[in-house]
Amino acid sequence: MEGGILGFVGFMLSPLSWWNDLFVNIPLALAFAWIISQFYKPAFEVACIIGYWLTNVAGFVLMHKGAKRMLTPGETAPKYSWRDLAKDVAVSLLYTALIVVLIKFRIIQPINNYMPSK
């Protein structure tokens, strides 16, 4: 059961389908960036990228751990290796590159920029 919960949460954070990326990862990354930009506005882009990347990495790590626990329950579950982590980080970096493009084309931006001031 524990592996199933970890796997589900990991899937929800991973960018493996368009809908959870659109409805989970990007909103979490934007919320993270909005909070950071309230303290230092120029940090919005970097914070959005870091927030998105962190949600992806967390998703892949949790999916790996959940799947391993489901397949080999108890103490015999194989450990999450450095190779597993490197693979998850590489995939996350590719998805993060997409977010960088969206920011550069101003498709996503600080929340204040969505509302014109009078």
C-alpha cells in the first residue's frame, strides 16, 4: 500500500502526461516563483525554473521508490541508486528546458504582469 501511495504522488508530480504537468507542476512552480518574487522580483524566472525542476525530480524519485516498494515489499526492496537519480535528473532537465522557453516567450510570467495596472 505504501508503495502505491508513493507512486501515485510521484506520478502526480512527474511530467509524464500533459494534464498533470499543466494542472500540478506548473502551478506549483508558479506559486513557488510568485512567493520568491514577492521578496526579490528579478528572481521570478529562476525561481519558476527551479520550482518546476524540483517538482519533476521529486515526482520521478517518488515514482521509482513507490514502484520498487510495490514490486518488492518489505525490507527486500532495492535501494534507489545514483544511476536512478541521474536518469531522473536528466529527464527533469529536458522538461525544465520547456519551461525556460515558455518564460522567455512570456507565456508564463509574474502574476502582477497578468493584471494591467491603471
